[in-house]
Amino acid sequence: MDLVCFSHLRWNFVFQRPQHLLTRFATKMRVFFVEEPIFEDKPEYCEVTRGEENVWVVIPHLNNGMSEQEISSKRKQMLNDVFADMQINRYLFWYYTPMSLQFSDHFHPELIVYDCMDELSAFKFAPAGLKESEARLFELADLVFTGGHSLYEAKKDRHAAVYAFPSSIDKEHFKQARDISSDPEDQKNVPHPRFGFYGVVDERFDIDLIEKVAAQKPEWHFVIIGPVVKIDPQTLPKRDNIHYLGGKSYKELPAYLSGWDIAMIPFALNESTKYISPTKTPEYLAAGKPVISSSIRDVVNPYGEKQLVHIADTPEEFIRSAEQELAVTNRQSWLSNVDDFLKENSWDNTWNQMMQLIEDKLTLKTQDKKNINLNSKENIYV
């Protein structure tokens, strides 16, 4: 059986939840990752490439100026061609965006999974009709996974089979940061103490908080790693103690983390962050770094409540938490608690649990089909 994933994210954008899960599926089956179109002023074509993670990435290249109906029709045609060319016959569908139903609902997958990693309707520039498409996907899906506990609470009554799978971690990858002593070239001249963040810089990022703390503490330095998306880069604060290093590969992150004194999760508290479960929380902790986060629900519970992470929403709270942490000389007890908390947390465990649910559901559907066929034969002789 093949897995066909429909995503609003680019495969080569940021290595996060979809990449962690689908690379594991790719060890067992063919995986096709269907991206959003790229619009250009040249002939249309569908790009299908197999990456080093053994995942086939499908990218439609369409003409600028197409109507929504034309886009949907062309994507449906291109997807049909991919299925024919790649001989995709038995397959399950894995959705990250409900909007993909517009060009994929004519297929007959053996199973439909909706991995609801975010409340997309709350994001900036969310497409019209997203909520309606999600409602339809709930009707069609066999399984629904959520990217955190708060999102699970919001979705659990909308489907009979909803399961919470919060952010997991590749512990060994990020634990490397505990033993790395050399700084990357673009970070080595940044003075200490260093406060670091990596991730997408978008409407969720609390620009105002960072700017105010940086203004009050010019001797502290803030390292921001990641692409700027959906916001104007000119709106980002420009100070001598704020350093934008751009995007880095997943492989490079431990080297940058190792040189930070404190890691940050400075998310604004708004509709787009109401249900997020930041993957970077356990990653920072696995690297052995103290963390200061805003009061994101899935960070407060469990990390804040277990005193593994500082919670701060205002510049004053941030500075107080930072000064307290910078004064610590021995973190062995805290680090022991971190390691104990993270010991069962891994993407392997998450994937195995998901896979078990998928296999159980497939078995149940197969048995239901057999029962239906059996009843149909019996009815012939009634």
C-alpha cells in the first residue's frame, strides 16, 4: 500500500512534524507528498521528484491568473496522471490541509487520516472555505490525529476516532548540543549571554516582546533563526543585540543550540497560537537548554507546571525569569528531571502508536466488508 499526503507546507521548508512522521512511513511503503502549486508564467507541468528521505514530492506548476475552479480542475488532472504514471493502486490518504479535498475527493483510498497539526483557520491568510472543508473531511476521515492536547479538546467531539499526538522529539539528534563546543561561523562573534529561537518567524512571533526586552537589556543578545513568512521583514526590530541568522537545516540546529545560554519560545497570545504545541519545546530541553516561553497552553501544561520551563508573557516577567536562570550554577537536578520526563517521548513511539491505530482500523474495515459481502450472499437465498 502507498501513502499519499496532501500538505499546505513545503517538504523542504522546515523539518517538522510531517517530515518526522512521513520519513518513517517511507521505510515501509511508498510515500507521495503533494504540495501546493507554484504559479509561474510558463507552460504547466507536474514535478515529481524522489528525495533523499525516500519520499516522492509532487509539485504542480501552474500558470498565473488561473481561477480557483481552473486550479482545482488542473490539480485533479495532474493527480490522476501521477496515480497512473506511478501505478498507485492501493493507497491511504493522509491530509494536513482539508482544502485538498477539492481535487482529491474522487479517489477511493482504503483509509483516510486527518493529521490536524494546527488550527489552520486561525492563521493569517487562511483560505476561504477552510472550515467548511474541514467539516467535510471530518465526515470522510477514518482517523483524526491532533498536534496537541488543547487541539484535541477542541476537536474530540467532532469525530468518533480522535487521538492526541503532541509534539515528539528526536532526542539523540538534539542531545548532541550538550557536547558541541564550537560555534557556527555566523554565531561565534555574538556576545553572551545569548537567547536563541529557531522556527518560522510569522504572525505567531511576539515581535513586541523581543524588542522591549532587547531595549531594556542591551547587554543581552538575541539570536533568531528561521525564515520570515507572512509578515513584512521590515517590521522586525533592528537593534545591535538582535541577530537574524536566517534559515538553517535540521542537521545544523544542535550546533546553534549548543551556543545559547537560554532558548526562547516568544509566541504572541492570539488566535493563531491558541492550539499550537511547539515541537521546539522538547527539542530545546533535550539539548539541555533552559527555556523561557509565553503561556502557550500546551507549554504551560505540562512543561510549565512541572517547572521544566519558565513562563513569561511580559518583558518584566521575561527579564525576571532570565536573570533567575542566568544566576544558576548547577543544573544537574533540573537536567535529570528533564531527561526523566522526555525518556518515553520520541517520534518513533508516536509513529508506532499511529501505525497501530491505522492497522487496527484497516483490519476492522476489511472485516466489515467481508460481513457485508457475506450478508449479501445470504440474502440471495432468503
